Amino acid sequence: MTSIGVEHVGGFHGLPVHTARPSAGDPPAADAVAWRLQCDYDEDLDFAGLWQQFLDTVDAARVRALVIGPWWRDSYTPFAPVMELIVSHADRFPALRALFLADVVGEECEVSWLRMCDITPVLEALPLLEEFTVRGCGREGLALRPLRHTALKSLRFESGGLPGDVVRAVAASELPALERLDLWFGSSWYGGDATVDDIRPVLSGGGFPRLRHLGLQNSEIQDEIALAVGSAPVVAQLETLALSMGTLSDQGGEALLNGQPLNHLARLDLRHHFLTEAVLDRIRIACAPAVVEGGEAEEDYGDPDDEPERYVAVSE
């Protein structure tokens, strides 16, 4: 995993994150923190026991944000039973506005091993949810069905391999309040088989009228995405755009330069790229006064006489 965005959340929904520990003293006020639930190797409780203790000791009706960390103790288990617990007790959380599934980093479990499931029931059970983040790959069952959700403002998939089915479901969903959308496409080796055609309904600008931030990131087809963004109607309504973490090269850079103006943006994120310095400088000039985040180019490990060997920031 990479240092770009893949780390434990330090704050969520504007709240400090507090880890609920069975052996801890008096807990903070239920609505003052984002509650992080995780199984520890030195504790006896499995996640079901930890969840029940949380419900018994914290006023769930006032909880505003939940973060689910490692949900296993001795051996890794799929996420589905955790999702079932959240869904079955959804009525206990009328104030819940933010949910992060699988706040797990590489030292705890590689993102490609995070066996997610169909996460649609969570959104269906929490119609007032405003912020939803999911971390994990799709080769082991990550799924989403198209749905209508009128409260969701931020939707984020952090993946080393995001299935095209999930991307198409997002694009086909009715999310009239959505302001932020981040999709980490990942590697085809780990189930990331989404294509530019899968995101065209998003790029058309008609699906999410309130969208102000779009992240199309961590992709092996970052040049193709850049080309599509160059003429995408949705760009005109954006304040920030992220095309970072992928294999963006001079080909994609030229597509951005030859496409529609991007200088209305507040920020264009291109970090983890394979652009030459000259092309990156031209993008910065063309996009001014927008801030272009680039940094140094990643190293291409391919033989100069062969095809380039570029890589996404988050895969395994």
C-alpha cells in the first residue's frame, strides 16, 4: 500500500477518531467522536462481542460516525458478518451520518486480502448517511447494486482492484446530494476491470448535479481517463479533480493540455505520475491559478526498448 491516502483515518466527518476498547475507562460523549471498532490480538472479544459491548456501553442513538478497523483476531475472516451486524442494528443509530468500512493498513492486512461483500444493504439501511467510505478489493466479492440515496454527500472506494460492476452501479445510482466521489480503480491483477465506458455517465454531468469533487484515481488506464476528462461536461461543475495514483504519462498529460480549460479548478491532483517535468510544467502553467499537485515522477521500471512498466500506487 502507498502513503497517498492509505492510512488510518485521523479524523472522520469532522470528528476525532476514538478507538473503543473493552478494557478502557469512561468513554467520551457518544456524539463527540468518530467511534473506531477493531479487534485486538490481546483482547478476548471477537467482533460480535465487541459490537455488543459497544451497544451496551455507548448511547448509539447519538453516535454520528463509525469507523470499522480490523474485524478479526487470530485469523482473517470475510467482512459479510460485520455488515450484517451493522444492518441488523441500523435502527439503533438514527444520528449516524458517516461510516468507514475497513480502515485497515498494509501492516495489518494487504488491501487485496480485504474480502468485502455486497455493501448495498448498508446504504439501504441507513438512508440518512452522508459520508461513506469502503476500502478493499473486488476479487473476493465487493459488490454494489444501483440504488437511490437522497442524503449521501460523499462516496469513496479505496481499492487495489475495483470491479467494473461496482463502478457501473455507482454511475447508475440516483444520488442527488452527492458532492464528492472518489474511485480508486486499481490493478486488473486484483479485479480492477473498470473501463472508461463505465464512468461515462458520471463524466456526462447529468447524474450528480451537486458534484464538486471527482477522483478517478489509482488506474492502469489513467491516460485514457485523462483523454475522456478532457471533453467531459462534468468538469465544468467541479472545484477539485484528482487523477492521481495511477499511470498518467505524457500521453495523458497532452490530452489534458489539449482538452477543455481546467483553470477554474481550485486544485488538480496528479500525484504519483509518470509525466516528464516539461509536460508537468506546461500543465501547471495552463491550469493557473489552479493548484496542480504533482511532485516528482515515479520511476518507470521498463526496459527502454520494451513497453513501459508503470504501476498504480495501491494494488496489493
